[in-house]
Amino acid sequence: MNGSRQWKKILYRLGLLVFLLGTIMVAWPVIQANYFPGQKHLEYGQALPLGAITGLPEFSTASPTPTLLSTFHNPDREENQGLLVLAIQDGLYSHLFAYHPTQLDLLSLTAGPWQDEAPAASPDGKKIAFASNRSGYWDLYLLEVESGEVTQITDTPEYEGRPSWSPDGQWLAYEAYLDQNLEVLIRPVEGTSAAIRLTEDVGADYAPAWSPDGRRIAFISTRSGEQDIWLADLDKVEDRFSNLSQTTHRLEGPPVWSPEGQSLLWPGVEDGTYRIYRWEVGSPATAARDLGAGDLAAWSPEGTQIAVRYRLPNASYLTTYQLKNPRLVLPPLPVYGEIRGLTWGRFALPDPLPQAYQEAASAEPLSPWGIDENSGDSTGNRHDLQALEEVTAPYPVLMQRAQISFAALREAVASQAGWDFLASLENAFIPLTSPAMPGLDGSWLYTGRGIAVNTVPMNAGWLAVVREEFGSETYWRIYLRTRLQDGSQGKPFTGQTWDFSARYTGDPRGYEQGGLQASNPPQGYWIDFTALAAAFGWERVPSLSTWRHFYPATRLNEYAFTEGLDWRSALLEIYPPEMLITPTPVSSPTITPTPTITPTRTRWPTRTPLPTITPWPTRTYTPTLTPTVTETPTPSATASPTPWSR
């Protein structure tokens, strides 16, 4: 009886094992496709987890000849899904690139020593409008897709950017800097007619998006004190503007209409989470619903997918969502430079490529710096510390590779801002023997790969910071006011700065939150120092959790040239391992140590002397016969006090 039961158990276990093995064999292709996105058999449209972003290949500069990608395949897709056009930071400058995950590798469309940003595809797919400072000032341009020819639309010293097409392709809505403020304007694509001013408010109005029915324009505005999405009804004169988002703790980004005009997308950030929201025209009173992660979006021409930029503190990713049963259809691809604009149009590039595209695709990224991979000391062991020329800092030295990058960054900042911001640093290198401030033990300043920029210009209005939350961590973005405010340097400020001085105004919220967010962006033209530093390999570091009550813990001015190293590995480049075992802080040679008295032992104890009684002096009285009377002087009406003199 017992033997029969044992055989039944054995047979049951064998059957269970065979069933599990069969299940794994059947499910293995699905598991491999979902959790190993780098495999070539991955099909287009396959759902992917957003967290699978490690180990993916980065975009690389494409060859002049576009190549089809065999990584994705979907036989049921439409033949003409159009192309994505992205503005990507390409070395020191940003340029336009064409891309499609199934049809075209990344291909450069423009090149040169200037910035090309904010592309917008025309409704007929024949042109791309974009903003550029190739003439020395920010103006609007058109790129003919068929020929690659670029023509200039506007020609003014004031900033003009972020174009959006009318549905008939005859007009452009765009943002412009007028009267020390950002406003939304409308102008015809052809001809010399004057632009029509749509907005005129004390708040900043920018990033317009023209609806497919042609009767509404959505845009960002700070007129309510918050960065919200507003709608302009072109059929109205009175009560033309309405607030769509109406959120108090969420910052909204550039809106974009669906191809049929029934939905509006915009990104929003709240509590460190960046999400894409969808608002329906048919239910205007219903709040926008959450679609997924991202901070910049573009609709596909057929309206079934959206391309999304997803940012981390020091990196950008590109992915696409399927809107029906929302899911990822493209694994998040890391982009080698920051994405400065995104559009998805129904157009195709000619074959063969025009000469303009071939020249742009073959051009090298314009970056004025380079680092020798073998740069180090003469023995090939630890790296040398190099002096920073004409830089004021307590220890103006950096590790050799960081020093090369810093010198190039300093030159670029001085050129774009018009003043030498990096000529003075709060700190550059801290010796390992110097004690750190509380909580700053792991600072990159100890490695020779970190800098702490000077924040004194903030008090004079030449430096502004924007608070950026990523999950539970706080980061800061630094902007520098340009010396020339005629439109030839920098761009107008978009976004809301952080006011640290609000903690001292008596407002409890300002004290508890470590400051308050300004209601309107600062006036004038600015450059994004944080983005420029990232182009040279300098990454910002997160604040400590105590930053609201301990200002140095913000670490808003600290940047690290990590090159993928961790803190300890960076230290080992300049110190031997023995120094990292028990580092003992010693006093700085510039500080005189406090003397300590060492008692000397004696053979016999010394008696304490007793107090001596002092005899009381003898008093002598001298009698006076007649007292002397002293008259009290009477104050004069004309008398004045004698001035006090030293």
C-alpha cells in the first residue's frame, strides 16, 4: 500500500515537471520579446516594460544613406507611417534629424555652427517649420523636404520660435518676445504681411498649438500664476481665453493636437513624476487623464500612436505609445544628446538623397573639445592634477581629463553668455585631508572631477535656478542672463524659477519648503548652463534630503565630470588605495591650531597659600568750620551742545 502511494507521488511530480517544461518552452518567445528588447526577433507593436532601459544601444550619427532597420517588423502596418523629426543636441549645437523605428535610421537633416530647434511638420508633409539662430538672431525657417532647401520666414532682432501650422498650411502660430514678455503671434507663411498679435497679458504666453479645425489655439500661459494650458477661441472676441488644465501643483508643458482634432495632449510634472495627459474636446469639463510617462509628445499621422521624450536627470530617452489599450511599442532608446523638439509628419525622404542632406549627414558634430584616452601621468598609473589657468578658486586644479573639458566649457559659456561665468569658482578641488561639511562626505570635489560654480551672480539677477523633481530626488537647472539683451545671445526664459529668498519673508510655506516658485519667468534673454555643461560631460548632482533647511545641502552649483565612474573609482585615479582605508582629516596649514597646555608632574604637591588679612586703614576726620556753597548754573536759551570729537 505504501509503495503504491510512493509511485503515485513520483508519477505526479514527473507529470508536473513535464508540464512546467512545456509551458516554459511555449512561453519563452514571449518572455524573451518582452524582457530582452535587444533581440532581433522583437516584433513591432510588442508591449515592453518602461523599466527595461538598461543595456540598449544609443543613437549614433547616421550614414548619408538611410538604412532600413530589421529589428522591428509588422506586416499589418500602413506603408506610409511618416517620419519623426527631432531636434537633438549634436555636440555644441542642436540640429534636425529624421528617424523612424521601422523604416529609417537616425539621419541628420541640418548641420552648421548654429541652433536648429522646435520642428513642426506641415499638414501636407512637404515642409518643416523650425526656429534657428543661423542668422545671428532667432527667426523662423522652412525646410523643403523634397529638396532640403532652407528658406527664412521672419527677419527681426526679437526672438521667434516654436512654430505651429494652421490646417490649410497658409499660416503659422508662434511665440515671440515682445515688450519684455513672451506672446503668441500669427502670420502668413507667404508674403510680407505683418504678424497678428493673439495674446497680450502680463503673464508669459508661449508654445502655441493650432487645432486641426483651425478655430482654436492651445498654448502655455502663466497669467493665472501657474504654468497651465490655455485655449484661445478664434471665433470669439470677448472671453476668448479659457484655462483647460486648472492645476495648482502641476507644471504643464507644450500641448499638441491629435490629427482629427478631438484630443489634446500635454506633459505635466507633479511630485517628481513626468506624465503625458490627454484632454477630450467632447468632455471639456472632464479632467485630462494620464496616459503614461513622458515630458514631450508628438502624434503619429494616423493618430494611433504618440512618440514621447522621457527625461532622467542627466539623460533623455525616446519611446512610442500605442493609444488603444495604452502600452509601449518601442523600447526606450537612449539619445546621445538632449531632445529640443519633436514632430511626426506624413512625409518621406527622396531617393537618392539631395546634396544638402548628404552634406549634413556626413558632417562631424561641432564640438571644440577632445580628450586623449591615454591622458594621465607619465608612468601610466595615476592621473595628474592640472592647474586651471586664470581661474579663482581655493584650489584651482582638476584631474587632467576634467581640466580639458572644463576649459572648453568655459570658452563656450563665455561665447554664448557674453561674460566669463567660470572665471571664478566657489570650489574646484578639495584635498582628501580637508574635512567636509555635514552630509557632503561623498562630494565629487574630492576626486578632481567636480566643480562648484559661483552663485554670487544670483543676488545680482544674472543667475536663476529652476527646481526639477525626479521621483524623490531634487535637481536644479541653472540659467545665465546674457550680457547682450538685443536678441543675439540666448533665448527668453520659459518656466518658473525658484526663489530661495522667500524663506525669509515670513510666509510659513516659504520657510517649510525652502523657498517658493515664482509666478512669472524672469525677463530678458538667458542661456541654459546646465544643458551646455551636459554637452561637455558635466552632470549635476542631486540635493540632500535636508536642503529645505540647510542651504549648502541643495548642491545646486555642483557638477561632476564622471565619465561613467563611481566616486571611489574616481578617487583611485589620483590617490593610492592606502589613502582610502582610513582617511584622517588634518588641520589646514593656513589655520593656526589651538595650543593645548600639558601639565607637568612634580614630586611634592604645592600647597595653596592661605588668604592674608589686610588691616583696615585708620580714618582721619578733619572738621570744616564753614561749608562752601556752590551755585547751580542756569541753562541759556541760546546755548547749544558741543559737538563730540575724537
